Amino acid sequence: MRAAGILMHISSLPSPYGIGTMGRAAREFVDFLKKAGQTYWQILPVGPTSYGDSPYQSFSTFAGNPYFIDLDLLEEDGLLEKSDYAALASGADPESVDYGRLYTERYPVLRKAVSRLLAKDGAEVRAFEAEPDSFWLDDYATFMALKDAHDGASWQTWEKPVRFREREAMAAVRRRCADDIAFWKGVQYLFHRQWTALKAYANENGIRIIGDVPIYVSADSVDVWASPKEFQLDENLLPTGVAGCPPDYFSADGQLWGNPLFDWENMRRNGYAWWIRRMKHVTSIYDVVRIDHFRGFAGYYDIPAGDRTARNGRWRKGPGIAFFREVEKQLGDVDLIAEDLGLLDDDVRKLLAETGYPGMKVLQFAFDTEDGGGYLPHDHERHSVAYVGTHDNDTAAGWFRSETAAAQNRACTYLGLHETEGISWGMMRGVWGSPADTAIVTAQDLLGLGSAARMNQPSTTGGNWKWRVREGALSDTLAARLASAMRVFGRLPAEKSGKTEKGTE
């Protein structure tokens, strides 16, 4: 079935309180998607962000981001008074997230809400804690309470008994930090309650949510602290090697991400139990899961810990198809997308073919060379997902302005770009017309925005993950224009296209 969707993270939704949430604006975006004839809403990872504010560097691979909890919904539930949070709207930039301000102002409000929650619905919170899928909750809440007690310092700097999770030390922590642990559990209950309601609303309106699972986890995370044997660590629980990418045409030093590497051999011996729990979790909260850095499962780049560049790294063999067969064995037929971008080799292509997952085709990559490198729409496989660009790319308009004259000419010739239609819509037309079953465009391109609206510039710090859409920008007029394009390119949902199951009018 041909279908389409829009990529926009929850943080980018409009709200008066500094960041997008799971409240009214999220439901209005679902309504927009439905009117516009879309099938998918693609988002970035929803975990709690750590230093650098990246959704791909989280304190937990299982927890939800507290900033996404909608305060107006908490007021409706009787957990907040309007006066508790009205001041947060003062001075908030409607087009940019101020993470520093959120960090200092949001948690005192959430503490008020959780205090009332525990007094009012303590039994519901305890029931949430007791659910089998909440196996991660106690470790996460304890980890966050300890971070607060250590003024946010990395767990690798904590006192040794706590760093190594010695039994007596952990028992003392749970007694000493009981109130903080209860707070962090309450926050996750609120996130879970609002997320479940939002996803149900989306699904009821025919919208499926594409989530994102980063292959790696942050070094300063509960995942590494609570499960050190799953990672390549030394006797002091410090990484022996870290993740990244080798030097290439774009970067002489390569990319040094700094994430600890998995101990794939140990994982193989225990049936990939940690990863199975992770995949079970993400496939339960999303309808479709995009696996970030898929090539890392075929082979991963190992950079010696302590190096300041990625120059001295070397490739090592990943778990390969055995891992994905175990996922299928344990979870059944799950809906996955492989982010097969970057440096690809025959091993990656073979693994993608063996899994049968759809890969990604990014139109912005198609005009660097004469042959398009397989990214030109006429080269797209049907079983793939076509994009103009992802969260890591510039907007279409920004990309075009920064490209070489040769690339611009190739794009104009191939796509028939012209000023009346605009660069963004001309490029979106290119992916909508692709043979790919699914086509995803960003909200920024839908609005024709330039580089100032870019979500992320890889290998840079500061200034990323901040973009927000203005209230009212996603109008009914825009939805109608988009729905018309979906009809032209055969991407309307079946009930809107008027087609029967046999494809006739």
C-alpha cells in the first residue's frame, strides 16, 4: 500500500510553555495529518535527554522524556493549579526550545503534580510499578535520584560502592532517597498515561506512529550502570572502546560519538536478552520502529577509549542476522525500518536483504553524482521508505542554497524545479512520486522553511534539537493542498482514495 507521513518530533509542536508536549497540540497535529491524507507520524526517540539535549543521548532507553508531559492535562486531572505553571509561558520562544530554562523551571512544577498524584492515585502508580513491562522503572528512578544527589555528575564518578551497585550501598540509597525515587516513578507514570492516550487517539484516527530506536546508548545512562556486563567495559566500569565513524570525504578526523560499545559475544550467549527487552518495549509503544545506524549490526567501528579523534578506530564484526532472527523468534513479525545510510558495504546490503526490512532513500543524496548513487526516485525499490531529508539533513530549501551549481542543475533538471512551486514542494513531489511504498517529508519542508529551521547538524554541539513550529502554521488550507497531492500520487489512505481492496474506484 502506498502511503505517506510527516516527520516532526514532539518537542517541535507548539505550546505556550517552551516545548511541545503530548497535549492539545499533539492531538491537533494528528487531526492535521488525517485531513492531509497522511498515514504516518514519524518522531525521534522519546527518552529523557541528557547533556547536549539530543534525543539520541538519553539517560534511559526505556523511560519517557518528562518535558513532554502536558501541564494543561495535569491541571485537568486535578494535579496542578493554573497558577503552578502559568509563569512558564512568560518569555518562552514559540519557535525554539530553551533546554536550560526547562531544566530549572519544569521539575519544581512536576514535583507538585507528583506529590498530588501520590496522595490521590497512589494505588495506580503502584500498579504501574508492578507491571511486567515496568521492569526498568526501579533502576531508572534510583539512578535519577542518585544523579540529583550528585548534582548531575556522571555515575562513573560516584563513590565505588554505588558505582558498582553493591547490595548494602544500594539498600542504603533506597532508604535515603525514597522520596526522590518515588518522584521519578511518578513522573514516568504520568508520561506513560499521557503517551498511551495520545497513541490511542492517533491510531483511532488512522495515524500510525513511527518511532526511533538508537543503536547505542549514552555512557551516562542507567542502561550502562545497571547492566555493565552488556557493554565493553574495563575493571573500573569505563569503556575500553567507543562508537563513531571513520574519516571520510566530509571529515578528516571521522566522527567520535563516545557511546560505549556492546559486548555482542556476551549478548549472544544470553540470547540477546537486553536487546530483546528493548525491542519488546519500543515495538509496544510505537506502531513502526526505525532502527538507527542499522549498519552497526553488520559491522561496527571501534575507537580506542581516550582518543580525541576517530582516526585510530577499526571495524569489528557485528551480531548479524542471528540477532534479528532472535528478535523475530521472541517478538514475532514486527514492523521495522532499517536506517541503512552512511558507509555501506556488501555485509550491510546482505544483512538488509536477509532481514527483509525496508531501507531508506534520501533524495538530498541523489544529486552529488551523475548517477545518483541509487537515491534518484526512479531507482527506489518499492519496499523502501523515501525521504527528502531526515532530522540530520538541512531543510530542502537550505540544502539547495548551499549546494554546488552542478548539484542544483541536476536537481532542477531531474525534478523540474521552478520558483512558482518552490524548491521544497518540488523535492517533496519527487519522493511522493517515487515507487517506494512509503514517503516521509519533514514539517519544515512542508512549510518551505530554510536552514534556520534545521533540527540537527551532525558532529556539532549547541543549537540543535530546538526548532518548533508556530501555532497555526499547519493550517486547513495546507492540509487540503497536501491531501490533493496525496490523491495525485496515490498515497491517500484507502478510505479516502475511494479504492476498494482490489484497487478499483
